[in-house]
Amino acid sequence: MTVDAVAVGAGQRGFFVYGAWALRHPHRLRFVAVADPDPNRRDRFADAHGIGPSRRFADPNDLFSRGRLAVAAVVASDDRSHVPVTVSALEAGYEVLTEKPAAPDLDGLVTLVRAARRASGHLHVAHVLRFTPFFLTLHRVVTSGMIGDVVTVEHRENVASWHMAHSFVRGNWSRAGEATPLIVQKACHDFDILTWNVPSPVTALSSMGSLFEFRPDRAPPEATPRCTDGCPVGDCPYDARRIYLDTDDTGWPHHVLGDDLSPAGRLAALRSGPYGRCVYRAGSDVVDHQVVTMQTAAGTTIALHVHGHSAEEARTMRYDGTRGTLRGFFGRRHELEVTLHRTGSVRRFPVHAGTGGHGGGDDGLIAAFVESAADGRPGPTDLSEIVESHFLAYLAEEARISGATIDVSARRERLEGALR
Ligand SMILES: NC(=O)c1ccc[n+]([C@@H]2O[C@H](COP(=O)([O-])OP(=O)(O)OC[C@H]3O[C@@H](n4cnc5c(N)ncnc54)[C@H](O)[C@@H]3O)[C@@H](O)[C@H]2O)c1
């Protein structure tokens, strides 16, 4: 059965991930309307999917005021628009897949959950990691009892330095007030994985972190406002000329520069657009390193590290249990092994890389959503799990700013009251 869908947001995720999947699987997903305020992106999407002029909308409200044009709605607009757009889609009766973070803050999350409870359709959130062969295997191993009871976890989200500079210093997510803080934007996925694998509820949480590097006072004195101004700093790892011009690659992140990806087009984008700015003076205000420590009701301790100074893009993790130690690496290579305390024997788990973006997570997520939407069923991540991953991320940011250790149990009770 082909599921008809409307798309809200036709940028990197909307066009290159969801749109591209539908074009590769025309018998499973078909987009029949699109909303995006950017006319080029709107038309690019509509042209690719054969959507006529009457189904191209600048404002998603105009799309939803038409009633239910399809079974499903995919919300891939920017972070701050997810709540109003998703609520409208739910009220119009769609099965909704919304990008993460589902809401930028707790008030938004409460609004969203209330709308989802009232709706006939279901709310799905793009927690792509859950659909990767790697994290599915990790979950299976941790919950199988092989390492015994989990005593302590270290989970690291090591964002590569060029990715940090692209997305969180020069790009869409460089200012928390316009998008969301790094710990919400990037790590709501990691909170989701941690609470999935360690189901005992978190009872206490604290956090530290700061913007260490991408500040004007860290700029080399001779650095120019743009890399393309002839910046003489030869050893800068963030030189936009090297990152965006010294390559024939026009995939992500290069295609984010603009529509003209010829060398001349990319150079013009660096000269005038956000991605050519000196990272030290780009005005970023999101942290580039943050540590969150948590304790669960069962007594397990968890340390989550998120930072943007990694030579290599990878999530790495270590779970120490009463019977064994698990170590994992999810990046260019996927590795998962358990060493048993009693025998010292090591078992390695074969994990295939998955196809497509996010280690197979994008393809897995969309396939699961389409299947659930076709039957009007909830997705694999239920509402309470969506609430928990986002709730902990907001508390982590609050704890970082206040310096306080948060009594999560008391705050959860308050949240449950607000959701009743
Ligand atoms: N699941 C993941 O792992 C993952 C990965 C990357 C990005 N994301 C999320 O996906 C979302 C989109 O990211 P992106 O990289 O595609 O950004 P993008 O800037 O490339 O695309 C966003 C698009 O939304 C449009 N838009 C803005 N406001 C809108 C509104 N009110 N209604 C309709 N369209 C609107 C913009 O014009 C733009 O075309 C973000 O929330 C981001 O956090 C999720």
C-alpha cells in the first residue's frame, strides 16, 4: 500500500532524506503536498514529486486549513516551528512524523503531548538511532542480562570538529534562542538511547559545560572576518576554503551552502553566506562541550558527554555491569563487544553498517513510520518515551546554567501533573 503524505519543510531533511526515500520507494510513500516559506526549496520539492501549484504552500497553516489531504504528515521544518506545525497536523487528523527535537522546551512539549493525546492520529519522533542495526543490537545485548545489572554507563556523543563548526557555529543551530541548545538539539537522541537501555527512571541530574573555543577572544589576532578575505591563519582546522572548496563532494554538508554547487557557486556562498564566516566571530552561543551526570532509581550512574572537538564523528559507549563490560563504537566503523568478568572471554557482535544516513537509521525510521501510518498504529517510540528523552535534555540545560543538582523525581511529578 502506498501511503500519501504532506511535507512541511523541504530543506536538507525534507528534500534529501524524506523526499529522496519516497522517490526511491514510490510504492510505499508518495508526497502530495508541500509547505515551505522558501520558494526555491518549495518548488524543488514539488517539481521532484510532481506536486501541482495548488498543493504548494508557503505557510503550513494554509496546507492544514485544507483538511486532511493525505494519511501522513512529515514535519522537517526548523526546530522552533515543530510544536505549532505538529499540533496543526495532529488536529487535522494526520499520522505525524516530526523531526527532533519535537519541542524546544518543556512548555512546548506539554502542548504537543496534550495535542497528541486528543488526536486520532499518532505522533512519531525522528529518533533515528533506534532504527540502526547498531543501537538495536546494543539494546538487545544490554537488556539480555549478559552483562548483569548495569552499574555505570559512559556514553559519548563525539561530534567531529568540522560538523560542530558547520552546524553549531556557522549554521542553523549556532544560537540556542533561535534553535535549541546543543544538549537538546543533538543529545535528545542520546537521552532516548540511554533511557531505552536503562529503564529505571533517572532521579537526580547535574551538568557542566561551556563554549570553550568559538569565541572572539580565542581568535588568532590576524584572522579575517571571512575565510575568503584572504585569511592568513594557515593551520586553522575550520578554514571554510578547505572544508567546502577543496573537494568535489556535493553531498551533505556541502549542499547546505545553496543551490549552485559549482566551485564558483560555492565560493560565492562562502563570500556572502554564513558558512564562510570566521568561526571565532560567527556569534555562536551554544556550548561546544557538556557533561551530564545522572543517577537512576535503581542506583545506576550515567555520564553523558557531548562535545564538538572530535577528530572523528562517533558515538562511543561503555556499560559496566555486575557480570560484564560492554564497549561500543558507532561511527565510520561499528563495533560492539562484551568482556565477561568471570572468564575474561570476549564476545564481539557483528553489526552491519545499515544503508543510508545515520548508520541506517534514516531508512529504518521512514520504513517503520510508513508501515505504522498505513495501519494507523503508534510507532516504536511511545509518547512517554518521547517525553522522557526531551524532559531530561531540558533539565540538563537548566542544570548546566544553574549549577544545581536537579531532583528529577520531584520535577517529573510536576510534569505528570501538567500532563494530566
Ligand atoms: N533526526 C535527525 O537526526 C536530524 C538530523 C538533522 C536535522 N534534524 C532536524 O530536522 C529539522 C530540519 O533540519 P534541516 O537540516 O532539514 O534544516 P533546513 O534548514 O535545511 O530545512 C528546514 C526547512 O524548513 C523550512 N521552514 C522553516 N520554517 C518553516 C515553517 N514554519 N513551515 C514550513 N517550513 C519551514 C525552511 O525554509 C527550510 O527549507 C530540524 O529541526 C533539525 O533539528 C534531525
